[in-house]
Amino acid sequence: MIPLHEVSSKAREVKEKLLSIQTELEHAESQVEDLKLVLKETNKNYKTLLGKSKHEIDLLKTTVQESSLEVENSKTTWSQKELDFMNSLNNSEEETCSLRREVDRLIGLLKEAEQEAHASKKEGSQLQNLCKFANNTLKGRLMSTDQTNDEHKEKSESADLEYVHLKYNSLRFKSYMPMDLVGEFNKDGVSCSVPLQVIIKARGSGLHNGKNHDNGKNMISRIVV
């Protein structure tokens, strides 16, 4: 048989081991509870992070979709702009060709106008020279006509003056002539055509110097036209 004190000693050892194990178990349970709390908090944090990540992923997806749509729109816009640019370039080339043709046409018209202006200028110069010649000729003729008119006027005035002097002197001449000579002088019709110098000469050579009637008659017969 096993002694009692040995049994008691073993029982005491077992009891101590049991208490130690129980203490360790309680400590382990406490750690498990702590781990559960940590795990719960970690899960909560992960869920929060996961929610935020999902939200950010959704935002990124939306942004990517919008960017893709903008890229497509940009491609469409740039394609349309490129097409418009090509059309504008073609139109510009056509307009440039049209403008060149128009410029060439205008240059041709300008040359024609210059030629016509040169011809008109030459013709105008010829007409101007002709007008100058005609004007000079007309002036010459007018001057000649004026000179002729002046000469006629001078002759007419001289004739009128001579007529007045002749008329006056003929009256005085008659007053000195005998009656028979006056009658012969009047019937010959020379009272208006006998020059003044002839009458004065007749008076000085005959009547005024007291010569005879025959000398006076001879002088009168010489001055009769």
C-alpha cells in the first residue's frame, strides 16, 4: 500500500497543478477575449477601409468612364475639326486660285486701261496741239480782222474828217469864187469829191492871189474827177 502522506503530497501537487492550469486557462481566456476585441476592432476598421476603398473605386470607375467619354468626344471633336480644317484648306486653295485668276484679270484690265490712257493722252495731246494751232490761227485771223477793221475804221474816220473839211472848205471856196465858176463847180458834182489839198491849192494859186477868172476855171477843170 501507498502511504497516506505520499497520497496527500501527490494530491497537493495535483491540486497546485490544477490551480496553475486554471490560472493559465483564465489568462488564456482573457487573452482570447482581448484578441476577440482586437479582431472585432480590426474587422471594423477593415470594413471601414473596405467601404472607403469601394467608394474610391466607384469614383475611379466613374472618373474613368467620364474620361473615356471625354476621350471619345475629343476624338470625335478633333476628327470633325480635322475634317473642317481640310475642307477649309481645300476652300482656301480654291479661293487662292480664284483670287489669282481675279488678280491676273485685274492686271490685264489695268494694262488695257493704261494702254487706253496712253492712247487717250496721246490723242489728247494731238487734240491740244490742234486746238492750239486752231486757236493761234483764229487769233491771227482775228488780229488780222481787227487790224483790217481798225484800218477801215481809220480810213472811214479819215474820210469822214476829210469830207467835213472838204465840205467846210468848199463852202468857203464858193464864197471866194465868181458866180459863173460856182455854177460850173456845182454842176460838175465835185463838191464832195475834190480833195482838200486841191481846193487849198486852187485857192492859193488862183482866187486868193487875185488871178483872173480863166486861171480859176483852169484850176477847177484840173481838179474835177
